[in-house]
Amino acid sequence: MTTLTEAAVLKALSTVQEPELGGDLVSRNMIKDLVIDGPNVAFLIELTTPACPLKDEIQTRVETALRPIGVEKIDVAWGATVRRATPASPQLLPGVKNIVAVASGKGGVGKSTVSVNLAVALAQAGASVGLLDADITGPNVPMMIGAQGQPIASPSGKITPIDAHGVKVISIGFFIPEGQPVVWRGPLVGGAIQQFLRDVEWGDLDYLVVDLPPGTSDAQLTLAQAVPITGAVLVTTPQEVSLSDVAKALAMFRRVSVPILGLVENMSGFVCPHCGEVTDLFGRGGGERYAAAAGIDFLGGIPLDVTVRQGADMGVPAVAQSERGPAAIALEHIARAVAGKVSVEAARQRPVLTIS
């Protein structure tokens, strides 16, 4: 029987490429706590996000690499350290590693639904997550995520966000009476967003998801100018009128040099809960075709699902419901895809170690 050595195991693992980031697991310093016991090995793989979309593929590649050198049992534990993809902002959000803006060209496409479920899904995966409702004149996030109460002052005098489903949430909706409109001009909207960035006790976060209002105006520009945004997730529906407007949002983010993480197509089709047949109420494949033409990634489509509406009305996001429908499954897939894209952005900032 061949005696396994640490050098032999690491050499075998150095042939395993990280499928999304590139480079191998050893040179990327992802192998930790290696233990060899006869023909058995155990180690931890430290991922760049707990919501890694390719964990199963990495496991398969590891097993394929280790079997030929005589490893009989492979015990892999998983860890994750989310890396910062942009420079830290010393004045605003110094503890926030990544800011993900969720945007759309027009209203009514499900942007807040995507924001809320993205934040909750990332938190469920084990990440520390915040959710900033930057739609100052239409703050729907508190209802959709089930966040109740009024924020209080922290010991440092900042605003303490409300916790809901493991996510730190802040919204102007916490500070105004129910039913009262927010009738503000652009400078006041920008000032409120600045205050939420500056005066909220966000602490250390892996991801801050920002639900932007529709359009391309003060809120978007304020955010882009105030803090380094890791990337934007664009939300559309399949029909041409929505795609026309999301193109304007894409152009705006490119103009202010914000990376585009990808496009989400909401309301991709109605799945009959009785027979499973899909009816394309708003057309088919428009988002995917547009993403290909625009040179951006298509993150996935979300079917129409009554449980999404029911959950939003009750403050229970689709991904947090005990019985998850097709929309929840799609949203979880999109959250993993977004986490992967953020990791790619972070990898571009860090050179791969060279092992001689």
C-alpha cells in the first residue's frame, strides 16, 4: 500500500481548478487543516462565499484527483470567507465588504421581490447580510420581509437596523406613519440615502443589498458617487417595454463605471400548480436574448408563483417559506449565481499565489 504524504495530497489537489474563479485550490490557498490517517484524508475547503454555486462540482473534482493516488476516504468540510471586491470606504460602510445594487428601468417588474429574496437567501447560506431600502418614495421592503418595529439608537449614537430573517434592514418606512406619502424632491431623496449609509450601525457585512427605485436618477447617482459598488443586478420582465427600460439602466451603470453582475428575468412564465404547464403571459426568453445581445450574464428566470405574492403580503419571502415553490427555487439559484459573480469580482483584485 502506498503511504500518503502531505506533499502528494497537495500535489494532487493542485490539479483541481476552481471552476469559476480559475486557478487551483492549493495556489488559491483554499485547502486548510489537512489531516492524513492511513489511506484517509480530511481537510477544509475555504470558499469565497457560503452561497457557492459550484460546491458539488468542486467536490467531484477533488475526488477525481485524489482517488488515483490511493485515497480511500475523503472527508471534506466547507468554510467560507467572503472577500472584498472593491476598496473599503473609510467614511461610509467601512465594515461592508460588498455592495450589490438591485435595479430596474421601470417599476412593477419585481425588483424589490428580487432584492428581499436575494438578501434572505444569502443570509440562509451563512453570510452576514444587510438590506437597504433606497426606494425612498415607495418603501415596500419592510412589509415584504416582515420587518416590524422602529429602529433605536446604538451605543455609538447610530441607527440600529431591524433584524428580519437574519438580515439587517433599514428603510424610510420605519420612520413615517403608515399610509403617509413621502413627497420629496431629489436632493432630499439623495440626503436620506446618504444618511442610511452614514448613520446606520451596519457593522461587519459580507453583502449589503440595496433595493434601488426604478429609473436612472438621484438615488442611483447618489449611491454610485457615495460608495464603491461591487456590482449591479438588473431586473426585467420578458416583454419589450421592460427590456427597453432596463437598457437605460444598464447604460447608466456603465457610464458611472459600476460592474454589471447580470440580468434577472422575472415573471418568466406562469406555472400551473395543478398540471405544471407553463404559460408565457409576458412573452418568452426576452431577458436571456437581451443579456446575450448586451454582453452581460443571464442570472436566471423567475416564474410567476402565487406563493411569492402571498409571502410578500405576509412578510415571509419565498425563500423563507417552509414549502418552496418554483419561484423560490429559482431565486435561490439566482442568489448563488450573484454570490459567485461577486467572488469573481473579488478574485480580479487578488493575484493567485505562485507555488514553486
